[in-house]
Amino acid sequence: MTLKAPTSLTYIDLFAGCGGLSLGLKQAGWEGLFAVERNPMAFETLSHNLIETSPSHFPNWPKWLPKKPCSIQSLTDEYADNLRALRGQVSWRVF
């Protein structure tokens, strides 16, 4: 039996740094939903290189999530309901 990868793989980049993982996943055909990085300097680089570019590496960034530095703790505290609504939209299988 041959396993077939889904046609669309979607990721969220946590602890994104300046975006190296996002860059690699995009080059491998994945689509980014959003990225989380709390360090302002790292987020500025991530934003410049991958978020505010045309085309963006995150074309479907949620409208409810500001494009700014954010910790995982504040993300889960402030946007718990929004995150729950993303169930089923992020790929979890590794091929």
C-alpha cells in the first residue's frame, strides 16, 4: 500500500525566530497559517522576510491575530476560543 500525502499541508510556526523553519516548509510546499515569536527583533526580521512580503508566506493569517511579537502564553490566554476554532485546519501528520 502506498501512502499519498494530502494536497495541502498547513502549519503554524511556534517559537518562529526569524523564520527559518517557515522558509523551509514553504519551499517544501506547505502553507503557513501564522507564526508566533515573542522576541521583537526576531519578529521584525520574520515579518520583513516572510509576512509583509508579496506574496506572503502566510496568506491566510487570521484577522483576529495581530502581526506583532507575542508569547505562547499570551497567545493561549488571549485567543483560546480562536485557536479552538482552528481545529482541523492545521496538518498534524508527518510524512
